[in-house]
Amino acid sequence: MQQRQDDSGGAVASSSEVNVAGSLSLLAELIPALEQVVVGHGSADEVCHEGPWVTVVMIRLLITIWKTVRHVVEHVRQRSSDGSMAFDPAGVTLRAVTEAVERYIRLLVPDYEPDTGTDQESQERDWGYHERSLLLLTVELCKRRSAWPVGPALATVFEEIMAAII
């Protein structure tokens, strides 16, 4: 891969690299918020007393994380053919996000088993795994927000999307 240089001879990042850097920064900000959603998801009684906008904000957060993960997965997929991704910031961040998502899923679904085998290497080669695990977490959180119809309805939508991801 060739790097472009500016007039002073310095390297210039491509727009794709800038977009990925922005995505990585966004994930760094959103994952702590996701932890608050999962860990502080509230009891059934607490959920009944909150407004429907709380569920909508949670879903918006999850959709934003999903869109960002999709962008990073596409970048990593394209770059993986160039060589090792072991120390690529996007690959490292993607693995960290997926590990956090799996940890959150296990808090909600104690008997959760990953859907692409048990070894990390096979999961990393299955690019859809990263999205499916995040969508599974989204489905579980939406199902738990059953006081308002928007949660269960979107859980069904996300289940269908998850089934379509290869």
C-alpha cells in the first residue's frame, strides 16, 4: 500500500483511514455508555416507570455502535488480505469491542455460547460474527424493555437482521 505525501514530504492519511480513526474514537466513547445500559438495565419494576424515550435512546445507542462496528469490520476485511492484522488499531479495537459485547451477553444470558466455534481465531475470520454478537446483545436488551411495545418490536426486527448476516 502506497502512502501519499503532502508538499512538505509528510504522509497524508487517506479518507478511509480518517473515517476508521473516527470510528475507533466513536467506539471508545460509546462502549462505556453501553456498559451502563447493560449493567444498569434496571429491574422490571424500574423499566415500567421510565418513559418510552429511555428505550428509544438505548436503541439509538446500540444502532450507532452497530453501524460503527460494521464500518470497522469492512475496513478490517479489506485490510486483512494485505497481511497480518495483529497490530492494526482497527483489528485490535474490533476484538476488544467483541470481547466486551460477549461479556455483556454473558451477564444477560449466562448459558451463552458463541455461534462460530469456540476458538478466537475462527471467530475473527467470521466477519459477520462481530455484528451478530452485537445484534444478539441488542435483541436481549430490547426484550428486557417490554414495558413499552417499541422494545419487543425492535427485538424481532434485530433478530431478522441477525439471521441475514453471513
